[in-house]
Amino acid sequence: MAAVSTPDISRETSREQDAVRILLIISAAATPIPGDGAGGSDWVAVLESQVRLQKLDFWVRNPDYFSIALMQEYQETSDQRLFDLAQSILDSEEPEVRRYPMLRYLFGAWERLDDALAVLRSAGLVVRRRRGAVGTRAQSFYYLTRRGREVAERIVREHPVFRYFVDRTRLVADFTDGRLGTHLKELQYRQEEYRDTELRQRIRPVTPRARALLEELGRADDGGRRSA
């Protein structure tokens, strides 16, 4: 296992980093709109609900939590690819050097995204709309524009410095495909460190426990192969 450094839980992202990350998340996870922007609309895909966006962002920003989600899914499905992905994360320094903590609020992990979305909106890349019946909580919809998709694709092709976020947003989008934001929230609340963090405090890491679970599952797999 690679040597690891002490995590700096005070690290924060810049507005520009947030804007790129959120664009890549929306581009990877948004549902295509039928007609692909035809009929005069410039919107080509949509990601529904702020809850879903925040939960996706949490797993992108917290590799240790994402690795545990992968391993727990592996325990339920025996899909070896999930174990291998978790192992590749935990056998590196990624949980320490790629971790950007989020705050714990009433509905779980949350971070103010207004500045990042303002950057995307002013550049014509993402449009946010809120909808809801009178007397109900309005829900946010994040529309990826044709230009937004082009910029996201150009980032993939021409800016290797963002390769980590390109790859990770795709993995998280693939893992969460078809799951509602409320389900993602339930998965994240399974972790006691997440659940027990006080409101408005940064959610604590789970890296030591994630690595211990990886070792435990690896031993179980080795034992099963020897007895087969």
C-alpha cells in the first residue's frame, strides 16, 4: 500500500474548481432531453434535484466514502469490478490528497454552489430552473446547454489537468445511474461518521475504516478461493 499523508480537512476549493467539477458532474449524470435541443431549445440534458447534485458532488469530493459505497454494493452483488475500483482508490493517496470535505446540514452533505453555478450560467453552459406546486418545496432542475456539452467534451479532450475529475465524475455517474437523490442520501447516511457529524460541521473522513473493510473483504475472498 502506498504511503499516505495526513489529510488536511480544512482544504477548500476555488470558485473556478467548483464550476469545472459541477459542469463535469452535470454533463456525466444528466438525462438527455428528447430531440437533443431541437425545436429551438438550447437545452440538451437535465439533472433533476439539488439533493441528487449534492450527493453526487459529495462522492466526487470524498473518495473514502465513495469506496465504502462501492464495497457495500460489492457485498450485495459480488460484482468484482466494484471491489477492484474501491481497491484502486484505497491503495493510493487519493482519499487524502483528493478529499475536499463538505458540511453536514439537515439533509446531509451540502455545499453552497451559487458561485459555481453563476459562473456556468454567465458562460451559457448550465441553466437552473426551479419548479413546484404552490405550498410545496420547489425542486431545482439543472439544464446542460449545447455549449455546456461542447465545453465539457473539450475539457475531456484538451485539458489533462482535469483528468481525475473527468474519470471520477463518470464513475460516480455510472454507479448512481437510475437512483434517486433520496436513495443516494440513504446510502450516505449509512455511515455513522456522516450521520453523527454535528450540523454545520465538516463531515469526518472514513479512510481508516474503508481500508480496514477492504482488507477484510480481501481476506474473505482469498479464503473462499482456497476452500473452493
